[in-house]
Amino acid sequence: MPDIENYSVYNDRMRRSMWDKAFFMDKIPGTRLIIDYGCADGSLIRFLGELFPAMLFIGFDIDASMIEAARKHHTGNAWFFTDMEEALAQIQALGIPGESVAVNFSSVFHEVFHYGFDLTALAGFLRAVDPRYLVVRDMMYLSKNPLALVPAEAEERVRSVLPRQQIRDFEACWGSIRLRRNMAHLLLKYKYTENWARECAENYFSVTEEALAQALNPENRYRRILFHTYVLPWCRHDAEERFHIDLGEEFTTHFTLILSARDPSRRISLNEGGNGMSAYSFDAAEARDGLVEAIRRLAREQGFERVVIGISGGKDSTVTAALCARALGKENVFGVMLPDGAQKDLDDSRRVCDTLGIQKRVINIGPMHEALKAATDQKGAAANEGEFTIPVSRVSDINVGPRLRMTTLRYIAQALGARLAGTGNLSEITVGYCTKDGDTSCDFSVLGALTSVEVVEVGLTMDELPRDLVQKTPSDGLTGRSDEENLGVTYQEIHRYIRLGGSGNGDADEIIRRKERANMHKRHMPRVLSPFGGEGT
């Protein structure tokens, strides 16, 4: 994510729309704690804190400079963090139940979707906090005719007022301002000249209703109680006063959204169907087709045609390979088998590649693994004066394989000009059943929004896949044990915990909850420390 060149100008412009950003305060009754996710320099928290002195606030942002600025104005009812786990610890220390918590996302998601941030950390954070309300204000372009053009005279007026270089920069990124979507996009960002390189390239309209639902409500735990779309007032004013253009009513630039947690407790619903709770449902064919289209869309946006996938012979890599082959064509999918010495299910991996007709290659990482162990041998190190001894660690040795595989896959992907498709599923990510810098490292995650149970359901809708591989008992390929033996819980229990809020087994829920918290560090980028006294990011 590019740096902000001028923080003072950037923050000043953000403050001008403060009342608009505070739209939700009369719509979230019972709230005692507001978590401002993406709080920048804390301006909104300071604004709300003066109006509501009894309210408590947590500010979270990945930009250490912003958090440093926020802390300079720290009050007794507000705390600011760049580290998600530290923020969770403070929330827990406050002792406020989730039913009295709201999480606010103001101008966050257009950056999340544009810069491709990993949403698994956000999902884990929301699950840990379990807030009653989710509040969003951001930019979104909605129009009945997405290809509508502006009148030629309107285009000429804008070209006559704005610097030619600015328009050239914009059109180099987004295309002609004759397209109404692009004209609205330019009118939203043309003032940000102090940070123009960053703002020009940022896609303000990367947010869609579908993407929001997947990010905020994948488990259908929330219901929508407000959704309002509009043109930002100052943008309309500028268009009328500076450019003499009437923006009309045919599109939007912004939206506000409030989601409220569904509550099954003793309430009589006036909706048809009883208590108004939507039971968990999953359409595997719809999910399959949606993922195929998502892969195609990402390939178009990022300009790649080929993908590399590590093929283990298990259901996750099998289904991932099939989805990528449908999306990009089998000739553009490269399956790599990476046994660590002998691998008993290597024939399953070959069968996946041959069945799908994708290109394949076997590379044995055993010699690399042995070379690494020889290089770090504790006896050799101890024999040299002044060198520390590296103890034998079974856990470290087990995780060498996934890390060597990822290094090899990265090498191959870069050599082929391809992207690396991740194969991990939501169940594994939730409990941290993955290797940091190993199978968690990829260019995009195909199955990260599906539980292990749902991956099987998707795979069974794909006639090109052998059913025995889709339904194969998951194992790590490292310890000789099944995944469920290693985890101490079943994938069905993890599935119910994620989708229904509980597995029905209290002991299993406690194991899952403990693993989820302990492994949260695997879901976000390494912390960058600040040399200037801040917390870092």
C-alpha cells in the first residue's frame, strides 16, 4: 500500500465529512463500546468522544504514523492499536459483552479490496469480538447502466478546468472520463493533489454488495437494518458550481450500511417463517460458479493468465486445481507435486493432474530437506568455538516441508510468469492448522471462504473429479496422522462452530476457540516496528 505523502492535508480532508461518518450514532441503541476499524488519526473517535463522553472507543489502524498521531490526543475513554491481538486484549480487559459493541468501518473497504488485503484476519477479529452491530460508510458506484456515457460538452468542461496532466494520469489508470463511472471517480479524487500518485491509482469503486457480504457476513450471522446510497454532497456541489454539471440521480458514489446480529432469543417475529432467523444454507453449485468467476475477474484485474498449484492428492488442492482449470483453461494450470522423499499418495496427485488435463511436474524436496538438516546439525555447530548449538526440534522439522514446498512453488511461478494459487480452506485457517510462511503463503486463496465440509460439497458438483479424492480423509502428509486426530476435533464440529456459532459440543468449541486465538498471528502480515516511539504496524 503506497505511503501517504502529506498526512496533514489527508487528515484535514477526512475530517470535513465527520457528520456524514457519524451517521450511525442514533441507530445502534445499547452500544457502550465502538471499535473504529481503520481509525486513521482518531479524528472520528475524538469527534464522537466529545459528543458522547460515556462511550468507550478502540481505534485500530495498520498505519503506525496514524496511530501515533491518534495517541497524542488520547483520552481516558479511548485506546489505539496497530496490533490486532493487543486490541483484542484491551477489549477483553474492558469486559463489555459483544451485544454492547459496534465495529465501524469508515472508508476502509475500498482500500481493502483495491490493495488485496487478506480478509481472514478481519474475520477472526470479528468472530473473537462478536459485536452486535457492524457499521460501514464507503464509496460504491451503482447504476442501472454501468456503461453510460456523459455528454461531450460535460467532458469538455472538466477537461478545460482540470490540469491536463492530472486527467492524463487518471485516464492512464482508469480509461476515458467520457464513461460516466470514470467521470464520477475523477470528481471524487481530483482534489487530492498532495497525494496524487497514491489517490490516482487507488480504485475508489472496488466495493460491491457481494464483496461486502462475503467479508462481513459469510456465515449469515447478521441482518441488514439500513442500506442507503447517495452522491457525496460536496462532490455534487463541486460538479454544479465548478464544472456546471448536474450529476442527476442515475448513479451513486457512497453508501451507508448497518448490520445487526441475528437474535434467536424469545422474540416473536412478524416475518413469515417463524423467528426470522435464516437457517444456514449452502448452494455448492452457486459457490463453485462464483469462485470460477472470481478467479477470472482477478486474472483480468491483475493481468495474469497462468497459475501454479501445489498438488497433494487431497481434496483442497484437487478442488482448487479444478476450479482454476475451469476459470483459466487447463493449459494455463501447472500442477506441481512435491514429495519429501517417498510419498505414498503420489499416485493420487498424478491422477488429479491427468484427470483434469493440467500440466504436471514432480520435484522431490527430500534432498533439500536433508541438506538443511545437515547444514544446521547441532554437532557440527557445537564443534566450532563461538557458534551456538541448534537443538533438534521435531516441530521445526515437520514444518520444513511446507516451507520448502512454498519456496519451490514461488520459484516456479515466477519463472513461468504465473500466480500462485493457495489451497487452504476456512476451517484450517480458523484453527491455525497451517504452516506460517508455508501453505499460508500464496498470491490468492481460492478456498479461504469455504469450510472443509463445503469444499467437499463443491467438489462433488464437479463431474470431472474422482469422488474418492474429493471425499478422501484429510491428513497432513507429515506425521502419518489424520487432520482430525491432530486437531482433537472433527471438521464437522469446526464447520458448525463457524457457520452456526457453536458445534453443539462445549469441549470442542473450547478447543476451537483456543486454537483460533493462539494462531491469529498466522493471519496477518509481520509487525513493522517504528523507530519513532509508536507501536509500529
